[in-house]
Amino acid sequence: MSHANAPLTPAGRLRLIDRCASRPIAHIAAEAGVSRQCLSKWKNRYDALGEAGLLDRSSAPHTSPTQTEGAVVARIEALRREKKWSARLITSELTEDGIDISPATVGRWLARLGISRRRDLDPDGDNNRAPGKITARYPGHMIHVDVKKVGRIPDGGGWRAHGRGSDGDRAAGRAKTAAKKTGTKAGYVYLHSAVDGFSRLAYTEPLANETAKTAIGFFARARAFFQAHGIGRITRVITDNGSCYRAAAFTRSLFDAARHQRTRPFTPKHNGKVERYQRILAEELLYARTWTSEAQRAEAISVWTVHYNYHRPHTAAGNRPPASRLHAGVTNVMTSNS
């Protein structure tokens, strides 16, 4: 969709039509860089409908003679829900009744109806894939863990501080190339984060990698952080399918008290609380100002997490800081006193 001040939006078309009152259409069209037929179309629509005729219209056809009839679609859905038949069996049944339709068309309609897979249906034909809300019932019920990979800031700042193509930018590129040659990942920092799903209390550490050993050490420190805030019992730890979380050593490190649950592949919304926290972290800190060194940003992250947990209002906590939903480790310093 074009922006409101583009030359040939409805407002621009109206200006061209006003000029047509005293000059030939062909001349106005040539000046505007459109064909005479196009300008004539807009003028005819304006004469018939007024300014409403100058609005963009949908490119979808008014009628689709070859589209499957509604009664046939209803029959396809009924056969699928009642008999759990495949697209080919449904096609055979419809063909016997004199309805000419291909298995591919039936398959497409099953996908549109959301019942193309057998696991989408209960034995009685009802949907069993209704979307639900992931809700933590108490502190420690769900701890969401994830890693965000960000570029390491060279001493003196990178391209954000000096501009792309500058001497500082080229120096940072040379340092990153040298790190790759030595087999290290010096060009990146891995922000490990853990968020309590009930209170939204968050803990973040910038670390050198995302190996299983690093993830285990991080979660041990995060567990101590939550313990200091009164979250002594952790029921479930939710992660994505990263290599560090698939390691058996990570699952064993959770002890028997916490159940390790990994999200469905390519479904980050199942771990949405920590994903949203990482977006807030990026918008309000990581890219909100120019950093001149990695140590400066790392120190700022530790300060910002205190602000997030104790001062920043959060809608999930009733527009109060996350720590206000917990009974231990909460200071009495609020935004008005900071």
C-alpha cells in the first residue's frame, strides 16, 4: 500500500481530474506519467461515484465460476469429521455422487478448514487443536530460558558509533575476521536470559558462548537469583530446541524437581515470555544508545535488569514492576523515588 502523500494516491488522482476540466486528458496523463486510458478510467469512476471512486480496489475477481460450491465444501468437511476419510476417499465418494472434483482440490479445502491432519480431529469429529493460553499459576511454575546472539562491540565502538565504512568499522571487521581464523567466536556475545512466567522476574547474563556447559552454569546462577526472590521451587523449565538445551547434561542439571519442556520446532510463541523480554531488552537498552565497548554494555545490562525487575511497570503485573508480585527480595524503591 502506498503512503498518503504519494503522487498517484486518491488525492493525487483528484488533482489530475481537476486539471481535466480545462485541458485535454491526453496532455494531463502525459505530464503525470500515466496512460490516457488509466486517467480516463479514474475520471469515469469519479464522475459516477465521486471521490470514493478514486480509492484502490481489490484485485480479486467479483465472481469465480470454477470455485467449489459451498454445498460441496460442507460435504467434504462432514465426511472428514464423521468418517475421518482421506482426501482420496472423499474424492471417490463425491465422484460416485456425480461431483467432479480432484483429490488436490479436496486436500486444499481440508487445509483451509484446518482439518488436513488426523491429529487435528477428536474421535467425535471435534477440533482438538484449539489455541490455548500458556499461563503460569504461581511463581516458579514456568521458567522460560533462551539465548540472544548479539554482535560484540569492539573497544572504541563499531559502525554504530563511527558509521559504516569508517576506520572504526573497518577495524572491527578486521578483528572479527581474525577471530574466525583462530576458530573462536569473538565476534559475538550470547545473552542468556531466564524469566519467571508468573511474575516476569528476569535474569540475564552476557556470556561467551551457548554450549551446554555454559547453559548449565547460567541456569545454576539463575536458580540462585530466583531463590533469593522467594522462588524456591521450580516446576517446569521451558526452552527452545537449541543444541545446548538438547544436551542430556542440561536436563540432568535441572534435578528431579524441575521438568524440562522444549517447545515445538519453529514455534517460538510457546516460549513467548522470554522472547518478548528479549525484544524489550533490545529496544530499551541494546540498540537504544551507542556503546563504545563490550564491557560498558555488559555493565549497563546488569543495571538495566535491576530497573526492569524493580522499577519498570509491566502490564502482566498490573502496571507494577515484576518484583512486586513476589513476597521476598522486593525493595520499596519505586519509579517515583528513583
